Amino acid sequence: MLLVAVAAVRISSRSGLPSLLLYLGIGVAMGQDGFGHVDFSNAEMTQVIGYAALVVILAEGGLGTKWKQIKPALPAAAALSLVGVTVSVGVTAAGAHYLVGLEWQQALIIGAVVSSTDAAAVFSVLRRVPLPARVTGVLEAESGFNDAPVVILVVAFSAAGPMEHWYVLVGEIALELAIGAAIGLAVGWLGSFGLRHVALPASGLYPIAVMAIATSAYAAGAMAHGSGFLAVYLAAMMMGNAKLPHWPATRGFAEGLGWIAQIGMFVLLGLLVTPHELADDIVPALLIGLVLTMVARPLSVVVSLVPFRIPWAEKALMSWAGLRGAVPIILATIPMVTGVADSQRIFNIVFVLVVVYTLIQGPTLPWLAGKLRLASSTDAADLGIESAPLERLRGHLLSVSIPEGSRMHGVEVGELRLPKGAAVTLVVRDGASSVPAPTTVLRRGDELLVVATDPVRDAAEARLRAVALGGKLAGWLGTAGPEAR
């Protein structure tokens, strides 16, 4: 099974298909209608494990989100997460009621469940598709933000008894988002400050500490009756942009945990579904999915982005790139746990809808981006810098890798113009190391060892990144080092 999972990762990475489809298939094949004959029907356990996996996925996504890219997109992403979700829920629910004949409660639940874009699907597909930074930033931020209002809506629609007034739900959503955002930012800042100023006894502890801090943000947010999902995303994003020690190792560790969380979550969801019960719900799922994809999502994008000057081509791509994944399927277990009538049918419809339309949307994104002339060229590669604190010496050891596309290629060591208190002490090229002179010319593929005192550590790293992006004249020509990863 491990070999199958590894093969699924490779196929997903190379084909552009969200890993959802492959892992769900593994779970279905292991289930009671497959060769494994595993009888699993515990919706409550699936929901708990799914929430835990989603926390890890959001943390990994937040750690990889660049603040400089997402900052301009925050207002548009917030509008999509609030106004867009409202429009999408209403239009999709109306389609489910009038076209499929579902009762209003079931229709509203389905409308809310499928209105959440999936962080895992968005992160896995968009980061392999060369889209404009604004489009990618909006879609990634939206996937991190819209889980909170959708969860509240699904719980409210699944509750027994009369439903609260709409303004009560709006107030509750706003309060939970505010609490989650405040806690996430606070935990992220405290965690970043601590990890930057306290040297842990082993480098391998840094990745564990980062993920533990991000998970703590979710726990704190949930205990404060706020949005734990928003808290963990924001906390991870702050730490991901804080230039933490041993960052490449931390990033790799988080990506590995993210893959494990996706595999476990999707396989479990595949086990929960019973394929022979899906036949009667295929047509309703296709109809609701058609309304969602062709009407509700485009309308929500257009209405939400009215205040923003975003070209129609980008709006069209955002409409098609509202990827669904495991999150809607996990949310579909909420009515099953609360005992809503026809909850099994709701789950089946959502399952079929997500699988079919993800299969269509994911692989066609690059094609649509090309047709809309939005496929962006690859920017100059960012510089790989790993920092190890030298607490007793009050300094830092920066390990710098010069990638392909870096404008540091051809720059002499002396032309780096590092601040006083920082110096390049070693250059490794083709497996051989040497102590550089000021006239040593740097090349692509070189690895540098830079020693910096504590007060100039940030300035040295900023200067290195600026040269990597702007060449030897960076600074003189107005090129500054990026503030975020």
C-alpha cells in the first residue's frame, strides 16, 4: 500500500491532477465494494480525522504562502470568502431544490458544503500552473479563509429546530473570523519571535516546533470559539515569512506531513463511500455541479469583485479555478453525524460532484490560462538560504544555494556589498570547496557559506536576495530584497 501511495504522489505531481482523485480511488478500492472488502461507516471518526488532516494541510499551505504575493490579494480574497460564499450557497441551493427536487434544508446544506474551495486541491494544482501572482494569491487566500464561514453555515443548516435569523449567522461568522484571525496572528508572531531568538539544541527540532506552534493556533482558536482553521493558516503564514532558522528543512518536513495528511484523509473518505449506492445520485450530482460550476461560482466571483479593478480574463479564470476537494466531502459528514434526514444521499451527491468536476477542472486549468493569455512566465528563481543560529557566538551561519535563473550568476564576491559584520567564508563548486577572494566570480549551482553577526543577519540576507533578483546593481537601480519568502 505504501508503494501504491508513493506511485500516486508521482502520478499526481506529473499529471496536474489533484491527488484527491488518486487517493479516493485507493480508498474506494479498499472498501466493501473493492478488493479489500473493508466495511467502514464511522462518519464521526472520519470527520475528526479529516479536521486534523485539514489543520496540517492548512499549516503547510500557510508556510508556503508568500506575503508579498498574497498581501495585495487579501481584500479580494476576503470578499470571495464572505460575499462569494453567500451568493454561491443561494444559487446552488436553488438549483438543488428546483432542478433535483430536494427539500430546502438538504438543498441549503449541499449549497453550503460545495461552496468551500479546497486548500489541498488549490495548493497542489495552482503551484504547478504558471498563473499571474494576483490570481494565485486570491485563490490561495480564498481557500484558506472560506472554510470558517462555510463550516458555520453547514452546522447551522444541519441543526434541529428552527434556524436562526440571517443576521445572527452573519454576526457569528464575523465574530469567529475576527477571533481566529487575532489568535492566529498572535501565535504566529510569538512563535516566530521565539524561534528566531532561541537556539534549539538540535536542528531537527525546528520543523517539529513550527508545526506544533501552528497546531496550537488551531487549538487556541477553537477553544476561544473562533475559527481554528483561519488561525492555523495565518499563524503558519506569519512563520513562513519570518526567515526562521533551518527554513529549507522545515519546509520539506511540512510538505511531507502535508502529503501524509492528504493520503490518510482521502483514503479514509474513499472507505466511507459505498460505490453501489451512488448510481441513483449521479444525475442529481451532475446537475447540481453544473449549476455550481457554470452559474453559482462565476456569479459569486463577479459580484464579489465588483469593487476591484480585475480584468475579465482573470475573473473567468478564477471562476473556473474554484477547485473542490476533500473539504466538501468532510463537511458532508456533519449532517450524517447530526442525523439530518437523507444525509447519506447528501454525502453521495457531494462525493460524485467533487470527483467529476475536479477531474474536469484541474487538468484543464493550464489550457484555459493559455487561451485567456494568463499563463505567466517563470520569474527569476528565489535564492535558497538556510540559517543556523550560533547562540553562544551571537551570530548566524547562512547556507546559500544559487539556483538556475538567479542574477547572482556572474557577480563577484566583493560586488555583493554585504553589510559590515557579514562575509562569504566558503564557496562550494562542483563538489570542491574554497575560500573566496573579493574577485571570485559566483556561478549558478554554487553553494556559499556566509557568516553574519546577529545585528546584521537580516540585512545580509536581504542584500543576498536583492542581488539574486537584481544583479550586482541591485539597490542602485531600486531593486530591493523581498520581505517575504
